Amino acid sequence: MLRKFMAAAVAMVMMFGIIGGTAFADNHEAMVRVIHASPDAPAVDVYVDGEAVVEGAEYKQATDYMALPAGDHEIEVFPAGENGEGDPVISQSVTLEEGMKYSAAAVGKLDSISLWALNDDMEASEGKAKVRVVHASPDAPNVDVVVKDGDVLFSDVAFKSTSDYAEVDPMTVDLEVRPAGSEDVVLEIPGVELKEGYVYSVYAIGLVEGDPTLEAWPMVDATNMPSEMPQTGMGGAADQSNTVAWALLGGAILAAGTGIYLRKKQTA
Amino acid sequence: MPCKKLLLSMLLLGAAAGCSSSSSNQSDEMKEVLPINEYTQLVSAPDITVSSSSKSKESVEPALVGIIPAQLSIPAINVDAKVEHVGQLPDGQMDVPKDESNVGWYQPGAKPGERGNAVLAGHVDNKTGPSVFFHLGDLEAGDLVTVTDEHGLAYDFEVNAVKSYPRNNAPLEKVFGTSFKSSLNLITCTGTFDRDAGTHEERMVVYTTLVSE
């Protein structure tokens, strides 16, 4: 009896445990991706705490999010193929909080390259999409980002800064990038898909003067994820975990019944 | 069609050879897996922008286009199933197909074939016996999975790995989260059935990636 109660109690606790909180937060982890957005830096190897996490990353390449334990980490960026020896191009310590998502972007021209750690949002409000612009073009002026033939979405965003996230109705939209306060278009970004429940960072990368040229790199910070894996089984073909409990219960009832019978016999 | 697949395979091999020749001569220890290494895949930004008129026009490469899946075929385990669209239950859990002999495509996620994680879920069993994904765990790396839309356009995916997780500690970000790769993840229940909780104790994920269109 006690065992069945315990099993039910554990099941209740587990059920409440899964509401809210993603798995990686429960594991005291953070998610980080590395982005190479430096227009003139060579291919790089990236080390976290002395171990290589990506090798040969070129400009305009990025990793998917990786899970790392929450806390302080040392990130070093070396020219590719040097075994992580010699002087790193970037050496930076970052503090990651559990349950958070970060992008670590190598930005700026090589002679002033740095690692820019951004906090990435993870959720959009019900029925909305979230979008921001990330200015990672070393020689572009402050910019406004507008919907073509429509509203200004973000204004006066400077290099190595981001706009706030804006919540918008889900849509596919043509965007234009202009020098702040100007009507001139320096960059067109057609067909940006903003899906419900998704979070986007649109990076402006490259150079206004020279190559690689200024362009947009829309990135998904978060998809519209479920909170839990689906219930895709009903038990008709599975081993069951409470057979031992039932056997014990059955045995206990039998023993109790036998005990009562014997006692009755004695007193009769 | 076979010619196209051969050409694509050759291109992929050529690209892989190119990648390996540019990496340094490191001992195998360097590539040895920390848990984080398995997440690192490099993918390039899609070129979807056009410069302003004062510069020369760049060629615009279209992003990978996905399909709305209608049929799922996995010859290695004799699966040929219809695909329903599923979303989330009110509490946020991924929903399941109405007919348990079908599989369910997670509609808020990626379409099979486009960048991102496309997810298909199927039942391992029903109340009386095995169901559509009962043999999912028999899949091995290299097995092919084909998804077709209602017009007959098909994408092939190749199995990379089969993993099982405790049901409350599955890596949702890895299965459903953002990715630069074009992946199709097949999920079902596995492990012991916990009759008190009314569900299997584990979840299985078969990770596959796009190989051709």
C-alpha cells in the first residue's frame, strides 16, 4: 500500500516539475552560439576553457547553440589551424547564467576585433513574433530600420549595439536599412519571414566601403518550441513499471488475509 | 534522378574532402567529444540580400525551401504513413496525431527541407499493441527517411543517431530549437510504461539530416 502511494506521490511531483523551465535550465546550463562577423578576420578556431569547440569558422559562419554549464568561462579565438597555440586573436571571460541564451559574436575589423556577448531572448508573446536589429558592420553609420513603404521599426542603432526587441504580428516583410535620419537606402532586406512564437535577430554585417559588402544576416534566436515531448505511447506493447508493486501488494493482502483467518481460527 | 543523387553525393564528398584538408594535423584527442562538441556544426549565412543601387548587384541564392509533409516513408522499418499537422496542447506540450497510425508534423517548427529542425512524432504503441513507430529504435546511421508533399515533391534524410532520454529531461532545444542545418527529428516514446503516470518513462529521438531533394 505504501509503495503504491509513494509511486503516485512521485508521479505527482514529476508532473508539477515539468511545467515551466526548460531542460537546460534544470541542468544548470546556459546556451551559447559563436558567430564570426568580423569582415576581414581569417578563419578561426574557438576554444572554451581550453578545449576547441569549433574549428575553421569563416566570416559569416556560426555554430548552433551549445549547452555549457552556467558560470564563468574563458573564450579564446585563434587563427584556424594553429592548435590553439600562440597568442589568441581574442581572449575574453564571460559569465553565463543558467537558463539563458547568448550569442558570442566576433565583431569589428581585425585590428580592433572583440567578442561581443549578446543576451538572446527566448520567447515571444502569444500570437506574436519578436525581432531586433544587431549592428555588426564596423564602418556603417548609425542606422534606422524601416518596413518598406511602412513604419520605422528601429532608429539610430550604432555599431556594436542592438535595438530593443520589437513584438510584431507574424508576417513576411521587406525591410530597408538607412543611415539614421536619412531617406537613402543603404541595404534592402526583402522577404524577412517573422513566424509566430519565434524570436529573431537581424544582424547587419560587412562593410559599406569595400568587401565583403554590407548585408543582412537574419538569425533565429528561438523557435516556437513545445514545453514537453509528446505523449506518443499508450502502453499496449510495453513492459510496465508497477508489476513489482502489484505483486508486493497482492502478497501483502494475501499475508494479511491469511493472518486474519488464522487469528479467527484461534479465537473461535 | 539517380544521376542527380550521384552528382550531389560527389559534391558532398568533394566539399568534405576540402574541409578536412584545411584543418590542422591534430591528434584525434583534439576532436574527442566534450558534450558540447556534438552541437557544433558550421553553416554559412544564406545570401538573401541585395545591395543598394550604388553597388553592383550580388547574386541572390535562395534559402533552402521546405515542404509541407503529407507522407513519411522509412523502408528500413516498413513505415509508410500519412502525416497530420499537430501543434501544442493548452499546457504547451506537443500534441499527437488524431489517428495513431499516422505521424504528426510539428507545424510551428520547420518544414522538412528548410533550415532548422523539422519534427515528426509517432506512437510507439496504442492501448492494445504496437503502433506506427514501434520499430523506430531499429534504425541505424545511414538509413534513409523520405518525406513527400501532396504534389509528390520528396526530400531524403539520412539517420545520424538514435538516442533515448528520460521523459522530463529530453533536450528540447536540440530537438525543436533553432539550427542552421536542415534536420528532421523523429520522436516516439520508449522504455518502461509507467501505468501510474500513464506514460512511457523515456522519449526516443532519431536525428536525421537532409541529403538531397
